[in-house]
Amino acid sequence: MKRALSALFLIASLSGCATSWVVDSDVKSFASPGAIAPGATYRFDRLPSQQADGARQESLEAMAGAALDKAGLRRDDAKPQFTAQIAARVSAGVSPWADPWFYGGYGGYGGYGGYGGPWGYGHGGYGYYGRRWYGGGWYGGPAFAPPANPWYEREVSVVLREAGSNRVVYETRARNDGPYNLDAAILPVMFEAALQGFPNPPQGERRVNIELSTAKK
């Protein structure tokens, strides 16, 4: 309900003269204390499914790379100390305010797009995404038209491993949902939210709010 009320305030802001709005992400992180020193180097590591479409993954890595650099890491593909595996998911459903009779009940819409990764979201918590969406769209556009009252669920994740041992030393994810199809603007901010507190994040799930200029839409 709080997220729904936030969306109502967001709608009011964007329909007025506001020049910025807040992207609120629910973030949960796990870290090995002292494993990552400031200025450590990394390179991106892709799953086989991510290697199948290099252009899409490069776009996603550009988003995550800006957040990793801001967190104090430095990309070095030749001599990395760590590898970074990243993923993002976007799915579309029916708005909480849509008529449930017209749409066959809340949650009756399939959704779209997404990209493979080690994180899951929704029923059952962590794990693979399963079949919660259909079609082959990416965050830039769905494979079919969204409903008249869409609601978008997003999740991004970052997993850091030691380059030599492949030991996981940091993992984090951020979730966001709302009525706007602005993934190219929202996903980079979500990666930034996921890395807040790096390399020593607080325990437990937390809300991270980051202001986003409407000029980035």
C-alpha cells in the first residue's frame, strides 16, 4: 500500500511542474567483511544466456558499470581482482487500480521481457525467475502491447567474486515497481541503490531513495 501511495504522489508530481522525482528501491545485500579494498579492479562475467545477445548485455553493463565506478571499483579487463555478474528483470502486470473484472483478476497479465540472471523475485523468494513473463522483449520495449493500466516490476542484481578462487564476496539486489515504462532511466538508478553502503552494507532489507531528474526520462 505504501508503494501504491508513492506512485500516486509520483503521478501528481509528473503531471505538474516537478523537475525531479524519487526512485525508491528495496535493497538487500550480503558481504564478506574486509574482502574488497577501495579501488579494487573488476571485469564483467557473463552467463551463457547473456553471451547470446551481446548488445543487450553491453547496455546493461554500461548501467551497472557507472554504479560500480561510483562505489569505488575500477574496471580492468586485463588484470581484474574480481568478476562482476549482473542481471536485470522487468515485467509488466496490471495496475493495482485496474478493474479486476476487466483484466480477469489482479496478476492475470503475463508481463514481458527480462534478462537471465542468478536472482529470482516473487513467490518463493530467491531462485530462478521461472515463467512469470512471456514474450521476448527487453527493457527497451515489450514484445506486445502492455495493458491499458500497466504496472512494472523491476529487479537488478550484482554478484562479485574473487577472480582467482571464484568465491562470492558480495551480492546485492534492488527491487522497484511503479506505473512508468522508463527502464532506461530507472535501471541505472537501481544499480546505484543496490550498491549503496558498499563494501560494508547494513544488514537486512532497506529502502533506498534516489532522486532522478525528469530530464533523464
